[in-house]
Amino acid sequence: MPDDALGRPYGVPARRAPVLPNGVLGMLIFVATEIMFFSGLISAFVIGKSNAVGGWPPPGQPRLPVEETALNTAALLASGVALYFANRAFKKSSPNTKRLLLLAIGLGGFFVLFQGAEWVALIREGLTLTSGQLGGFFYLLVGSHALHVVAGFIILLYTYRRLSEGNLDRFTFWPAQIFWYFVVGVWPVLYWQVYL
Amino acid sequence: MRLTRLCASALLLWAAWAADLAYACPSCASPLEENRQAFVDTTIFLTLVPLMMMGGFIWWVRRRIRAMDEAPEIPVPESLLRDAGRFSKGG
């Protein structure tokens, strides 16, 4: 078979591998919009906080559970770490992948449940969406994040199902990880701004 | 053509100037120093975040392309080189 000037055989198109998979690019663009969404919310909260008459948190409002949420924050961060190690195990086709992914999902589920319990307690104490600026901002910021955690939790469950069926590929696993790392990464910022 | 460009530039400059006078945000004219500072801080933050994201992405893609260029070329598998039949170019 004759070769071209570069020594490549004719008839075989010289295709370049994509810089990054489509799924990863799509998820990165989505996460970028999400970062802007949360940045806008945090900015509004910071301005609202600085504008509050009588200091922050406003007097007469229930206190937010700082210590309990610190534990919950640790659980979510640990979930991110477990997912990181699950990816490392996945690259080596190690049987530990399943266990580590399940641990990440379990810790994410714990975070959601714990936060749900926290919300029930706060509502009982009188902190609602309409009780004041603190309640409004709290449920908007933390609620938006909670929705993302639930979405990420469902995505991780889907990847676990694919892994159990033996047809999980890195093009599915990477975007799921990007989303979960975003969910994990944005939480400490929210905790620092809202709770501390 | 030159006049149109000049008018468009003047209009753009005027729009930029007018936005400064509008005080659309209640925080801009707030008497509270802390509130004005928070407004300035968040404006800087919201300006820098997208720039940093785009800059970071471009930097990462450039690095990845360079790494791919430097990587040794993968040889074409034999299965692709064999005669594809009637319509094969090689035949």
C-alpha cells in the first residue's frame, strides 16, 4: 500500500483523538454555569448580611446548628475523598471500586438525611422561608445545594448500577465525578458563609 | 462608514458613563460603609470567577494539547490497513 508524505498509508484518515470527551466537556460547561449560580446567591447573601439592621444573625431568630453541621460537612468531604479513591481503583480495574463508590454514595445519603433532620428541627424552632432574612437566605442557599446533592446522589446511584452490570466506562464515570466534586467543593464555602 | 463607527463609539462611551450615574443597585448609594464594601467585594468576586474559570480551562486545554502532541504516535492497527474489498482505495 502506498504511503503519503508523512509515511501514513493512504485511505486511513489521520484522526486526532479528542482533547476531552464530549460528556466531560458538557459537564464542565454545566458546572461553570452552576458556579456562577452559586456565586450570585452567595454575593446576594453577603450584601444582605452586611445590610442587616441589628447585626447578623438577626436577633430573635433560631441559631443554626454549627457543630452538628460541621460533622455533616466532614461526611460530605469524606464522600468526595471516597469517590476519588474509587476512580483510582476503577483505573486499575480493582474490585475495590464498587466498595469505595458505595461508601461515597452512603456518605452522600447520610448528608442528605442529616440535613433533612436539621431542617425539620429548624422549622419546629420557627425558622421558615418567610420568618425573616435569615430563613429566606438559609433555605434558598442550603436548599439549592441540597437539590444538587440529591441530583448528584441519583447520578452516583446510576454509575453504581452500571458498574454492577459491568458496563461502566470512564466517559460515564468522569462527568459523574465532576458533578459530585462540585457539590462537595461548594459546600464548605456555603457552610463558612451561612453557618459561621 | 467612519462616521458610523464614530457614532457607535460615542454611544458606547455614553452608555458606560450613564450606567455610572444610574445607581441601579441600592447598595451603591448605601450610607453603610460595610454594605458598600460588600458590594465592591462581590462585584470583584463575580467579575473574577468567570474569567478565572475560562482562563483555567484554556490553560488546561493548551497543556493537554501539548502533551498529546508530544506523545508518540499510535501506529494504525493492521485490521484497518487490510483490503476493504471492492471499493478499497488500496487495491
